[in-house]
Amino acid sequence: MASGAYGDASQKIDYVFKVVLIGDSAVGKSQMLSRFARNEFSLDSKATIGVEFQTRTLVIQHKSVKAQIWDTAGQERYRAVTSAYYRGAMGAMLVYDITKRQTFDHIPRWLEELRAHADKNIVIILIGNKSDLEDQRAVPTEDAKEFAQKEELFFLETSALGATNVEEAFMTVLSEIFNIVTKKTLAAGEDRGSDNPTSLAGKKIIIPGPAQIVPERNRMCCRSS
């Protein structure tokens, strides 16, 4: 299915996928990036200033994929980076903090901005971060699931601190991008009548939280629309 060592720069890269992290400041976007890119977590993480990105190379269906993950400050004063930040993005992670209701209430605004600036086929996952702080939860899982379903987004709850579901969240987005890209490639050279049964392209799959398990791909495919 998918695997990935941290920082193997020597191998040939088949695809480069840009994924952006968006959401309010202090919801844990940078910590999610550190956990995925380097398997690190820092308790004294500083606020991101402007934009930064990290990469990780992994293997999806025997192809080498470089994930280029962009992280930006969630504060209003950095919104000027908007159009350049979203340009070329194939996936987006919309992050809120399950312990701060306001960060979830701002998600529709972030989603509106994302859809205004990004490609219409961008793969989007809604992330409820800090699931390790269950005793401080302010956003019920059902509220987020309902929103994700309405907006046709993937959804997972994660903990960057506990490394829970961070890998699964990124891999859900990257695998879906991979399926869309490879299906387009196949469609360019094949009869339109032959469909790729393993592709999730065009089918929005809701991944339920807080079960914290991404189902096997064959079980995720294919919900009728």
C-alpha cells in the first residue's frame, strides 16, 4: 500500500504532491507537519512566521512520491500569502483544535478561502487535532463529522503529541491525490468505458472519527454518489 522512510533523497521521484495546512493559529499545524515529516514533536513549538514547508518521500503503489507540505501562520496578518500559498496545491488539511470551539467555528471561512484560491479538484481533509485532550473537548466528533459529510470532506481526529492518526491523515490525502493523478493518466490513453476500480477519484469518502483507524482501501471504495 504505502510506506516511507524519512529523508531518502537518493531515489528517483515519480511524483511531487503539494499539500497545504490551513486553520487558525495554535491548532497544531506545525506539530502535525513535524510529526509527519520527521516524526518529531516539540512542546515549546514557536508560532510559524510567514510560510515554511517540509518534504517527505514515500512509496505509494510502487511509485516514489515526494510530499511537499506547506505550513503557514494562522494569524490574519499573514493572509497576504494566500494566492501563492495555494497555487499548485493538490491537497489541503483543514485543521482545528478539538478543545477550542472557535477554531472549529472558523473552519467554514477557511474552507471558503481555500475553494476560492485552490484548484477545484483539490483533495481536502478536515482534521480535529489534540484528540489526546479528550477531557477538554469542546467540539463533539459528531459536529465535525456532520460538517465533513455536508461539505464532502475526508475527516479524522488526530493527536500530534501522541502521534495518533497523523500518518493516516497525510496518507489519506496523498493516496487520494495519487489515485486522481494516475486515473487521469490512464484516462488519457485508454477507452473511457474502462474504469479503474481501485480509484477513489470523484468519490468523497468519509472516514469516521474517533475510531482512529483508516479502513482498508477496498472497503473505502466505492460509495455511490
